[in-house]
Amino acid sequence: MLAGIQTKPIVRRTLGKLALALFAAATAFAAPVQAQAEDITVWSWRQEDKAAYAKLIAAFRKHHPDINVKFEAFEAANYNTVLSTALAGGTGPDVVQVRAYGTLGVGKPDYLVPLDKTTVPEFANFPDSAIAAETMRADGKLYAVPLASQTMLIIYNKELFEKAGVTPPNTWDELVSVSKTLKDKGINPFGNGTATAWQNETIVGALLSSQIGVQFEQDVMAGKADFTDARFVGALTKLNEIKDYFAPNFSGVDYAASQQLFAAGRAAMFAGGSFEIANFLRQNPKLKLGLFPSPVAKAGDPKLVALYYDGGYAINAASKKRDAALKFLRFVGTPEFGTAFSNELQNISPIKGVAFENPLLKEVATLNQSAMSYIMLVNFRYQEPTGSVLLQSGVQKMLAGKATPAEIGAEITKGIATYYAPFKK
């Protein structure tokens, strides 16, 4: 009896524990699985973009709250070295900001994960030329989602033009006339100097594209012309004629001084890239800016700007979080990202359907519809001596009176001929 009395509570307790265990197990199966957040890292050379990326990443996390993104930016001048060292050592970020064209700035394809429209359907949102820019020359495969485009054109100060009574020129002769009028009225026509080598290439792209022409580029790429062609040499000759309207003592004026001259309202025009717009307005928010493309040789010729794509995002082949990295890349390819990117950073996204808030960016996007390549960067910056280095140093010499346009064309052709088969004759 006693035994019977003592046994019943034990059985009840045992049954109770079993029931609780079964309930807990059932509850565990029924409860939603708590996904564990993943952390991915993104590397960039754009330190100045960190604040904007905090907003862009917040927008990404609304779609993917289970992925944390750490944006790390490095000094632009050191970025390639830091990145190459990391990739060669099998480390580095999950998502890599890469350059466009040639080797994409990483040296060889093995470091990145190949992409296509099955893995990133958002490639359908980009023009073919943007996708081609993120294709590695060594194997012809696509590795990155394009990020931005840059346009070479002429930026002008509307108030100084109005003060001098001039309007944006359409032809080269009109550009010379406008420049002369500005100078006669005590206004520096151009802020540009030539002491910083790379600025000479931007000057050529901004001022001469309409005279060099799309057909010349097509002929060069088809092996039917080289840089001794009359269309290229003739355009350089025009540039030589207008140098007297550049910044005073232009051969000693570097890039920073050129920018300052224009931003301070002490020069009426600046031959450069669309990337200058945000910088000028940061330095002087009161500036009233306008834009126009490279002036044509004669009325009726097509007006052109020079365009290139400026980097993209790729996946590090050593990343162990490829799925999360791929979700980030797919977001970067959406009009939602493109619109936010353009309006936060005042840069041109190449994604179709982007809505620009800044009327100047909207104008650049319209000018981009009639463009030729920024020819040396797009086609001849993959082997030494690059077309860019040859053009930059050549124009510097020509504008300093140390070489003729024909000599520069011959030097460029000879340099590129060391690796470009159509020029080897």
C-alpha cells in the first residue's frame, strides 16, 4: 500500500516530464527558424563615398535583413596594391570594387567569380557597352556589375557667359570666337592647365571628340587607320590653336589649381569629366553651371561626348559567402540602387530607368546618347605603353611647343604598335 502510494506521484512526475519534453520538441519544430545573419565586406577606393554607402546599404538591408554589409574604403592611390596583395594571398573582401576594362585592375581572372545573366538577371538593365567594360580581356568573361559612367565634356559658368554676352558654341570657330570675347573682357576662357599629365587626356576627350569622330575609332579598331590619320592629327592641330585661351601660364598649372580657378569663378569654362560637377558645386554652391559637348568642325556634324565606364562590383573567388555577395551584386544592378547612387553621389549610373534629381546629371545622360568612347582608356589601356600615357605626354609636349601634332600621332602609333597587331606593318 505504502509502496502503491509512493509509486503514483513518481509515475505522474515522469509522465509530466515526458509531456513537457514532447511539448518542447513540438514547439521547436513549429516555431519559425531564426536565420543567422551573415556578415559580408565590401572594399572600395572611394573613401569620400562612405556616408552615402551607409544609406545605400540600409536600402539593401530592407530587402535582405539577414545580411550585414561592412563597407571599407582605402586611399585610391594605394587601393590596387592593397587589393592585389590580398587577392594573391587568398584573402580580401567578399565583394570587390574593380576597375573597368583590361584586367579590371586585379591582374588575372582567377581572383574573381565569373557572372552572367543567369546568376545576375539584372544585367538586362545595362547597355551592352557597360557590360563589355566589365569583361576581362584575358578570357572574355564577365566579372562585375557596372557601377558608373563618366562623360568628357565642357562645363561652363553661366554667369560669366552672360556677363560677356556669349552663348555656348556649337562649332569650333564659335568656340574660338567665344574664347576671344571672354579674354577681351578680362575673363579667363578656360581654367585648364596641362602640368598634370592625365588632365591632357581629358582635355582631348572633352574638346575634340566631335572632330575625331566615331568612324575614326571604328576604323582604328578594324585596323583600317592609326593615329597618323588626318582626322586625329587634324583634331590635335585644332587643340594647338586654342591653347592661348587656357589658364595663364597653363603649362605650369596643375589639376588642383585648374579646378580652383574654375570653382572660384575666375574662369568661364573647364574641359573635363562629368565627375567634376559635384566637386565644383561642393567647393562653390553658388556656381550656376551649364554643359555642352565637344564643338563640331562645321554646322550639322554630329556633336559627341567621350564616355567610359568607371568600375563595378565583383565577387572575390576566395569568399566563403558567395550567396550573400551575389545578393548584394543583384541589388547593385537594380534601378532602385542606380537612382539612389546617382542622387546621393551626384554620379551617372548606367542602369536604364534611373531617375536623376539633378538637372545637370539629367543633361549628361541625354548627351550620353550621342557618344564615342574615351578612346585610349577604353581601347588601349591594357598593356605598356598605354595609349593614355602616350597621348597625355604627347599633348603635353605639343602644347608646350616641343612637338607637332603629326609627330604626336606618329609616336602614339609607334608605341601602341608594340602590342597591337593592326599597327604592326
